[in-house]
Amino acid sequence: MKLKIGEFQKRMPWIETLDITVENEMNTIYKQAKKAAEIAIQRLKQMKMKVFRPSDYFAEMVKSDTHMQKVRQRIADIREGKERQENIRRLREEKKFAAKVQREVIENRQNEKKKLKEAVMKHRKGLKGQLEEMLNNAKSLQIYDDKTDATSHLKKKDNQMRNGVKCSKLSRNARNKKFGFGGQKKRSKNNTKER
């Protein structure tokens, strides 16, 4: 048998054997196929046959154009749906954040009102506590007022009598100019950011 194998080797240029080891058969098959493809490409190039496709070659597809258009449309629809869901999720989070901020603003306003109310109550209590002190001050002021009351009464009469003619009250425009216009009363109770 060894003689026969030796005869085969002498006659043929075949140097590889088809022996495959059990441990690494997949790797061996891959290497063998790759080497065979490389040899085939070299031989085809020697025969001046075209091996690779030109760059502008379009192969026919198994699927039709209408089917591929449907596939593209389906992929585009899925992408749009995901974007829409992402926008909805983002808007939902923004609404939650806005509601949280609004709640905080309302709580701050309520806290400020509460603090102001407490401050007013403390001030009122403080005023009740200082009532005796105010009465003592009032007595001393009353003595001072009695002295100045006579002079202020004369000043009033001077203002009322100008050049011997009694003047009426200031005109409406003059009073508005001096004290300011009270502002519009209608449509003043509207919801705004401040309220």
C-alpha cells in the first residue's frame, strides 16, 4: 500500500491530503477552502478571465422592488414611531417638571403669606404690649399739640382765604396731579403671574 501511495504522489502535483483531525475540523475546513479559493483566483487571472464584478454592476435581487419599497416604508414607520414616542415621553417629563416648579412657587407664596401673617400678628401683639408706652407718649404729644394747634389753625385760614376771596377745594386735575390718580377700578381683578 505504501508503494501505491508513493506512485500516486509521483504522478500528481497534489500535495495536500484530506486528513481532518477531530479536534479542530471547522478551522481546518475553513483554511482549506480559503487556500483553494486563492489558488483558483490566481489561475483564473492567468487565463485572463474576469473574477471580480465591476464597481457599477448591480446584481438582481431575489425580492422585487415593490417588496423592498414596503420593507423600507416599514422601517421608516418604525423609526417615526420611536421618535414620536420619544417626543411624547419628553413632553410628559417637561409637564411633570413644570407642575413641580409651579407647586414650588405656590408653596413659596403660601409660606411668604404665612410669614407675613405671623409678622403682622407679632407686630399687633407688640403694639398691645406697647400700649401703655404709647399712652404716655400721647400725653406728652397732646401738650405739644395744644401749643401748635393755634398756629396751624391760622395757617389753614390763610390757605382758604387768598386775596380776600374764599377758595374752594383744588380742582380734580390739580388733586390728581398732587396726590395721583387712583387707577382703573374695572377689569383690575385678572389672573396674572403675580396672583
